[in-house]
Amino acid sequence: MFKKILIANRGEIAVRVIRACRELGVASVAVFSDVDRAALHVSQADEAYPIGPAAAHESYLNIARILDVARRSGAEAIHPGYGFLSENSGFARACAQAGLKFIGPPAPAMELMGSKTRARQAMQAAGVPLVPGSARGLSLPEAEALAAEMGFPVMIKAAAGGGGKGMRLVRTAGELKPAFATAQSEALRAFNDAEVYLEKFIENPRHIEIQVLGDEHGNLVYLGERECSVQRRHQKVIEEAPSAVVDEDMRKRMGAVAVQAAKSAGYTNAGTVEFLVDSKRDFYFLEMNTRLQVEHPVTELVTGLDLVHLQLRIAFGEKLPFRQEDVALHGHAVECRIYAEDPENNFFPSPGKITRLLRPSGPGVREDSGVYEGWTVPLDYDPLISKLIAYAPDRAAALARMRRALDEYFVGGIKTNLPLFRRILEHPDFVAARTDTGFLDRLLASRPAPAGADGLSAIAAVSAAIFAAAAPQANGSGAPQRQAPKDAASTWKSAARREGIERQ
Ligand code: MV4
């Protein structure tokens, strides 16, 4: 095994990789920006090195600085986590050039999947079912002809896009021309590549993805699916394994397709094949994510495998230690992404100091956190503070466990999306697994449950009144109040725009 690796990331995913290193006897090297000097991943690693200012392009995206730390520390390999440099094939190539193993897929596989049109061509040739549409960039007349042939609605997508960026829905023939021009100029601006293509629009699909894992000796397996339909603005909010709509037969077929997709791309290490699933449960390849994903823990819990251990072993050149027929799924796992954001204020990021932190634990609860009490969540990066994962023998028990864990969870000093999860987990459609990609928007568009309907709000109000009366010196809440700068949200937003921060 490697003796020492560098983790080119921060927050909960850096901590997650450091834990795997500790378990495998691998020394870990953290890197940190100026605002992350006191971050959790820095104190958990065996060594830590500063790599520059808060702005990601000067630190966590600074390839030269990161490679310099790898050289100085004697690291043999680099784990990129997710986001930042994880899907940057130039970084993977630069690692190889510097004699470092990139813990991820080969650069050509990253490049193939990075181009949605190239990926569609390759997948079509491999016999993978695609959403009907074109497999190459189109001119406006070609798009008009194809849309007329397929019928509306259609989607215009940027070849260099993905994850919902650079998409445009077109419902009627009259909208196509202006939408095409906008899509092209947006793609050019965002990706420096104006190429766009067309797909038939699938109404209210489910988003279901298959985890794959391949070694460098030609062995590839799938590790079941994750149901990721509960999302808002292309940001996943809750993920589960298994999906309630995938039965054994469908899992086998999707798994075989995912393995075929990965094989034809020359893929190794951990990856995810995303599918859209329509109301008839027909599935279509959407894109492949060439990284370890945020939601990998739900797969770990139902398979009993440690995906980060396996990533390191594969990168070191080991063979997969099991075959497809050895992979068995047990129980049900659900993950909530806990963000420092304000559900009352359009989910604007809510960075600041965590003044109090009570974390859930107990049977079937896993919390992958990147924060601690007293830490100030910086406004410079994605505001994911932790992932709460519940595991139980079946879905109903896993949801009950998650509700219990959410009740144990308290984060003071900053706003979080914790209240949203309580609403989702009580919603009859979620409980019945009637969740397509429109579920959360519908829930948010409906009025929130009347205050006090459960009696808890009344209890809280009485408690607060008693507490305020008993603590006259306090400011009414009894807790120190963080005064958010008036422009906190807009500062974060403009910084995000500058840095091109995107969530995973
Ligand atoms: C689609 C689609 C419907 N039809 N493509 C959004 C993210 C990006 N990866 C692709 N996305 C979609 N592509 C066709 N032809 C609907 C979506 C979509 C979606 C996909 C996955 C998860 C959530 C979504 C939310 C809205 C739209």
C-alpha cells in the first residue's frame, strides 16, 4: 500500500479520506487555504501545508502549489475528493507527469465523459440506451429538423455542460430559435465551447445512478443504485439506496449497462453512471461522473464495502478483492446533506460561527462531518457542513431512524437546512417513495405545515418564555447571537460566481 498520500480537498470529504488512510496505515497530507487553517481536516491529517489564499483558484485549484506540497511531503499519490480538481483531466495528467498516482480514473476516460456529445457517441456504439436525441453538436437548422422529427418538448444541452448547467427546455417550435441562440452563448461563456445538442425531454424523471468500481486488471463491478430524485436546482438533498422502483431484474439490467458504459470508456477506480428513469421505468444513460461522489456512504452501508479503501487499493494496483456475484445488498440507507443555508431565505448560504453543536449518534447512524463546535464556516466554499446517514433493515425503519437522528441534531449560531428534512421525511409522497425530480419543488411551492400543528412549537414557545424570564441578562434567546453581515449572502454569491464554485 502507499505509505503516504495527499488529499487535495477540504471539509467532510477530506476528513472521510483521512479516516480511510488511518485505517489502512497510510500517512495523510492535508492542504489548506488561509481561511481553513483551523479546519477539521487540517487537525485530523498527519501533516498539513498551506497552499494559498481563500479563493479556490489560488489554493484548492492551484495545481502547481498542490504538486509542490506533494513533492515536499513525499506523498506518493493524490486523492482529489469531489469538486475542485477531481474531474480535471489536466490535473490527473500533471500528477502522472510529477510521478504521483492520481487516485481516480485515467485521464482519457475523464475527458471522454466530460464531453457529453463524445460520451453519447461512445455509449451509442457500446449499445447503452440513450435519451433519444443527437450524439453530436448541431447547427440551428439541424436542431429544428431533429426537433420536428422527435416532437416537442426537447432539451438543448451544452456539450461541455453536465449536472444541469447549460440546459434549456423548449416546449414549442416557436421557442427553439431564441432558446438555441441563448444556449449557445451561455455555453460559450460558461465553458468556452458553444457546442450544443438536442435531447427529447423526459417529463418528471427519476434520477437513479449506479456505482461502479473497476481495477486496473480489467475487472469491473456495479454496486447497486442510488435514488437521487430529491433535489433542488440540480443539487441533491436526499439520497437513498436501494431505490424503491428498482427491483432485482431492473438492477441487473442497469448494472450491466453501467459496467458496459464504464468498460467502453476504459474506466477504472470508482465512478457513477447516471440514468434518467421515466414513469414506465425505462432508463436512459445521462452522464458519467468520474469521481467519488458525495452520496457514496449510502452505497457503503448497503454493500458493506469501504469505497475509499477500495479506491486506494485499486490505485496501488491491486485486483478487486471480490467478484460481481459476491456483492450483496442488505438493508436500506438514507442520507441528508446538511448545509449552512437559510431555508427561510431562499436557501442562501449562511456561513458563520458554529456556537453549539449537538450531533446525532446511536444505532444505525453515521455522520460524515467537516466541522466542529467553535469553527467558523467560511463563505468561500460550498456550505455543506455534514452528511447524516441512517441505516436500518428496511426503508421504513431507516426513515424512522433518520427522523430520530434529526431530532438529536442541533447546530447553533448558523442557519441550516435541518428543518427542511423534517418536512420531507414526514411528507406522504416521500414516505410512499413517490419521488421524481419535481418532488422537492412541489413541496416547497406548497404552504409549510401550520405552525404548532404538532404541538412542538407551542412547547418551544413556552420553554423560550421561561428561559428568557430566568435569564434576564441574555438577549432573549439565551444564546449569543451571531450578527450576519448585511451583505453576507451577496458576498458569498459574488465570490461563488468569481470562483465558479459549484456543488457536487
Ligand atoms: C434531462 C431531463 C429531462 N429530459 N434531460 C438535469 C441535470 C443534468 N444532469 C441533466 N438534467 C436533466 N436532463 C432530458 N432529456 C431532466 C433533467 C433534470 C434532472 C435530472 C436529474 C436530476 C434532477 C433533475 C432535475 C431537473 C431536470
